[in-house]
Amino acid sequence: MTINNEELKLGDRLAIDRTAMAADRTLMAWTRTSISLISFGFTIYKFLQTASKEGLALSSNPNGPRNLGLFLIGIGTFSLVLGMIEHWQTKRGLGKKPRFRLTNPSFLTSSAILLLGALLFITIITRMELF
């Protein structure tokens, strides 16, 4: 492994590998937090929507459940975007060899959750019934 035409010592290569793995763990932490926010937002939205359809007035604002759900889903999705950007910058800064790959399992998982969050956000805004 060479960076700037210099041979890296074993300790330096291992340090780069540890940093790359730490970046993957950090991205998965961002993903877990995002999943929690997205799922909680969707659950609150559906629960309060069902309660209002059955005549239970839990809020004086009829758009309250929708707004709260959108807020939580939006925050979860946006935080995942920030985590993915941070991951990309960290991996890119490590040099050529553990370069950033789109086939990285943690990045693929985060991408799938990002798409789910965006889909739920659009679904609630357009008031489509997918679930």
C-alpha cells in the first residue's frame, strides 16, 4: 500500500483499517438513530390518524398527527443524509486504499433506509395510503 509513493508501515496500515471500521460503525449508529426517528414518526402518525378517524380528539389541530409524523420522519431522514456525508468524507480522507465504495454493506443499508424515509415522507405529504 502506498500513499504519496511512500511505503506504509504495518502499524500505519492497521491504523487506517481501524479508522475505516470506526467510520462504518459510526454510519451504522447514524442509521440506527434514523430508523428510530423514522419509525416513531410513522407510528405516531398512524396511531393518531386512526384515533381521529374513530372520533377520539387527541389534538385540537386536525393536521397535528401529520405534522408531528412529518417532522420526525424528516429529522430522521435528514440526519441519515448527514451521517452518509460524514462517512463518505472520512473514507475519502483515508487515502487510496480503503477507498470509498458504494458496495460497502453499511452504506447500502443506510441507502435503503434513506429511500424508505423519503418514501414515507412523500407518502404522508401526498396522503397516499401505502400501509
